[in-house]
Amino acid sequence: MAYHGLPIKSLGETPLLGEGATFRSITEAVSRVTENAAPRGWWVAFLIAFNFTGIMGLAIAYLFWTGVGVWGNNAPVYWAWDITNFVWWIGIGHAGTLISAVLFLFRQKWRTAINRFAEAMTIFAVICALIFPGIHVGRVWHAYYLFPLPNEMQLWPNFKSPLIWDIFAVSTYFTVSLLFWYVGLIPDLATLRDRARNMIRKRIYGALALGWRGSNRAWQNYERAYLILAALSTPLVLSVHSVVSFDFATSVMPGWHTTIFPPYFVAGAVFSGFAMVMTLMLVTRAVYGVRSIVTLKHLELMNKIMLVTGSLVGYAYGMEFFIAWYSGNEYELYVFKNRATGPYAWAYWTMISCNVISPQLFWFKKLRTSIPVMFVISIAINVGMWFERFVIIVTSLHRDFLPSSWGYFRPTLVDIFTYLGTLGFFFTAFLLFIRWVPMIAIAEVKGVLPEADPHYHPEEHGAEAAPVAGQAAEPLAATAEE
């Protein structure tokens, strides 16, 4: 069997696709979602998400008019929900690059059914994340200082500041992820173009498909470009959240000044990203009936990754306490004791319950393959990962070196509405994505079928000759005449 021109091995006896999956059935199952009218549930979800997006717009407008004093931030807690949400959204976007690039380079064929979900989620999550650096600076009209513009006024910020590193790392991550997502879409957009009965749809999809015709030369150039983008994206999986962690690790604040943050943040990002992909995929899989493409095997493999990354995150939590004790630094030791027993202990133990305890249920195959269990745990993980960022930021700041400056953070309605608005924007964009764009990579899923192998002989498998046997040189060609 071949996948993107290279041989691959089967994942045991369990098939990755449902019984009877063919080139035609895959095309029909995915394309009909964009071709048929949107169901009523889609419209209800879209209107709810869009209204929350509007609420965010009003909250940000009020923030700009009044100033950041409308947030709950105070003297010791100068970073709160704004940076918590920024780091949380960046983490959610990590699963897209891992599934799309890293698993692709390692020829993990099970990624093909879920990579389009994850890539789209990455784009929308990074957009949500980028909202917060722009609005938390106070003087929003000076936010352009963050970008690499000419510096005639010599007012450029300090290049030694990790906040500037954030802008470069996240903008690079967004650009490469967007290119990677779009390049992978081209063959599938050509499929929708060829199937379109409406001239407007045909022209729009035709323009987006960039004249794709599925020739052998086109496939060679496509696979070369896809491989290059995957190689460029892979270092970003490690670099982006490592740079985000430097916002904290390069400071001298107890609870932040630690070298474990880069790998700890990367593991947590992959953990939360996979959980969000799982949540979205379970709902979409049930609503649009693509269970034969996104099978229980895919979901089980994702649960195994969440189990591994959840265990890494739990190890990091324990190591923080150990190093605080082993270092003999009384301030570090107090910060971690305060996390577990202080005023925000409820947030800390929520984090531990969701991130460390709940994924351990995946050790049991019966629970690991239960749809209700994995849905509940995926939501719990995202809740827990948000609390992780909250615990790191707020509980490290609200009690610093001077007891006279201790305080307690409480979010305001502007904090809450801004956060809920980013959720609304994310789901608005995601609903538009599944409505108009193939939510599963049609061409790549076809690549894991036995018929995609140029050396496949139907008679050896007791099957009839495949109707696309003549396409051996172009096994993934996206045409309407399948």
C-alpha cells in the first residue's frame, strides 16, 4: 500500500475505514455536506455562535472606549484572563500542526480522516489568540509597535522581550499553518468544482482550486510542496508554545522562573488541542454521518495520545512541587503550597481532576472506545487546561514577595463576555468551514484504500475490478467521474 508515494504499514487488524468504503462513497459522503442544504441544527448553532461574536465586539468596543480598567486586573494580578485566554487558544491550535505535519512525516495514515478538522481548528484558534495581545496593551492605537515596521522614530520595543518573540512566533505559525491547510484543500476544491451544478459555485471553487486537473505532474508538484510545508511546520510545534512559555520562564517571579516550562507547555498544548479536535469531531461525525470515514479506530488512537500527553502534564505538575522543595527557595515553595491550599485551591484541584485524573480512564479499552466517555473527558480536558493557565498566571501573581500588596482577582462582565465572544467566533468560523469546505481530506482518505496502491490486484483480494483501476498512476486524483 502507498501513501503520498511512500510505502506504509497497516495498523493491525482493525481497518481504518468502514466496510465497503470506495473512492465514490468517500467523495459522496464528504461532498454532500457542502452540496445539500444546511440542517436546522446548523442554523441554530450558527446563530448562537454569531450572537456571542457580536457580544465580544461590543465588549471590546467598550474596552477601547473606557480602558483596561474595566477588566478585573489589579495591582498584583496585572495579567489575568487576557493572557490566560491567549495561551489557552494558542495551545488548542497545536493539534492541527501535530496531526497535519508531524504525523504526516512519520507516515501515520490514520491522520487522514482527522487532519482537515485539526488544520481548520488551528487557523481559527490562532485568530482567537491574536485578539488578546492586541487589546491588552492599554494604548491600542500603539499596537502597531508589535509588528516589524520601519523604525524612524526609534521607538521600537525591546527585542529581548518575549512579548515580541510571541508576535514573530505566532504570526509565523499562523502563516505556515494557513498555507499548509490551503495546499491540502486544492484537490478537494477541484472535486467540488467538478461536481458543482451551479455556475457560481463552479466559478468560486474553480478559482480556489487554481486550475487543478489531477495530472501526474500536478500530483508530483503537490506532494513536493506538501512535504516542504510539513517540514517547515514541524519545528513550529515545538517552538511556538516554547516561545509563549518564555513570557513566564524568563521572569524572576516565583512560580514562573523555571526551565520546565517549554516542554511542559508543548505537552499541554498538544493535550488540549487533541481534546478540542475530539469534541468537534464527535459532534460533526454524528450529525453528518461520516462514521465510516472517521471510525472508532481513529478516535481510540487519539485517546491514546491524550493519555500520553496527559500523563506528561501530570508529571510536570509533580516535578514543579519537587523542584520547589529541592531548590530550598522559600518563595518558590510558598507559591506552590499556595496553589494547592490557598484562596485559589478550587482552581488548582479542578485542574488536577480534569487534566491528570480524567485521562487515566483511557487505560481501559472499554472506556477508551466509548463515545459518551470520550466526549465528556475531551470537554473536561479543555476545562482543565484553561484552569492550568489560570493557575499559572493568577495564583503566581496574587501573592508576591510583599504581603502588603497581596490581592484577589475576580473577573468582570467585560472579561467574561470577551472570552465567550472568542468561543463564539471560533464556532462561527468552524460552522462556516464545515458548511462550505470539505471537512475531511477526500484525496488523502482515498490514499489509504487498497485500490490506491499501484500494485493492487482486486482478484487477489476476492474483489471485482475497481472502476478506477486505470488511475494507478494518479491514485488520489480528485475528479467527478469516479
